[in-house]
Amino acid sequence: MNNKATILFADDDPDILEMISYNLEKDGYTVHKAVNGEEAVALSEKVKPDLILLDVMMPKMDGVQVCEAIRSKELDCQPLIAFLTSRAEDYSQIAGFNAGGDDYINKPIRPKVLLSRIEALLRRSGGNNTPTDSVQEVNQDLVLDTDRYLLLFKGEELYLPKKEFELLSFLMRKPGIVANRDQILAEVWGDDTIVGERTVDVHIRKLREKIGGNYIKTIKGVGYTFKA
């Protein structure tokens, strides 16, 4: 009986689409397939997947544009988004994380490796990186509701991409304590996800764009700290 997560997989290569979908379904996942970016956006609204796998280079809308479109929607629960691509250049990874992606997996990839990465992503989404308290509050201007993955900032409800939320939550739990990039990567992304230190900087910048630069301070040559 299928009791695993629902996955939306978008890729314009029919062979890759069928091969990966077959392995995901064989492992117990419910899989919905899209052959271009526009179809991926439409399906995401219809099936409400737990995880979306996006090829970067697709017709009509590329993977980064799809991610941006999904992240722009005010959803009760944002899906995890991982990019599958043969493009290993730094700029494409930065673009993906800037758009709100949670992981970046290079092709070609063996099915067992992909399944392991997916399981790790879904496992962390179950709350491994969030505190037991459902609410983290700094003041009336900044409140995190970890049950709903909701940020209340100056009375406005904001649904952050998952990694931005978990990064902010991690820093808020340790006010005044300096965390280096390695510590942040291990806590928020996990040891089994391969991302560079620049990933942390990108996510910090995105958070500052949303809550201003007064809360998260850069300690040059060391890392970041949260100022309550």
C-alpha cells in the first residue's frame, strides 16, 4: 500500500522522466509527471505535492522560473523543491537557491542515490531541525510559528521557503551565539546534502531582504549571529 510522500517530477526528457518516476513509484511514492514548466506549476496547485523535482532546463518555463512561481504563492504549506540538472556551474546553483530551492542534485544520478537524497529531504521536513516549542518570539515584530512554518513580521504573515525558515529558526534559538557556516550547513542542510558555504550567504541575504538587516549580524571571518 502506498504510504509515502507525493512527488511532482518535471523533466522534458521522456526517458529520464519515465526512469526516475518508475524508481520512485517502485519505492512507494505517489508520482505526478510534467513535461514542461507551465505544466509543473499547474500540477503543483492541483496535487499539492510534498516534494517537487525540477529539471532546470525545460521549455515554456525553466526550473528556476517554476520554483519562483511556486514560492510566490501564499500556501498553507510550501513543498520541498529540489533541482535535477546536468549544469554544475555555480551561477545555476545560486539561481536555484535564490529562487527558494531546498536542494540541488546533479545529473547523471543513480536511482539509489536519488532515493537517499529524497528520503533525507523528507526526513528533515518532518521537524528534525525545528524546536519542540511551536512558537519562537523575539518581540511583537518577529514571531515564528514552527507548527505552520509561518513568520509573523510586523503583523504580516509570511510563508518563507523551507530552508530560509529553518535557518532563521536555528539562529533565533541561539541569540548572541556566533554560528559559523559549517555549523549552519550541518544543522539546517544536514551532512548528507552537498552544498557550498555560499549557500548560507545567499539564504542570509534573502532573509535580510524580508526582515531587514538589524536581526542577523555578520561576524567577519567567523559566521553569523542573531541579535534579539
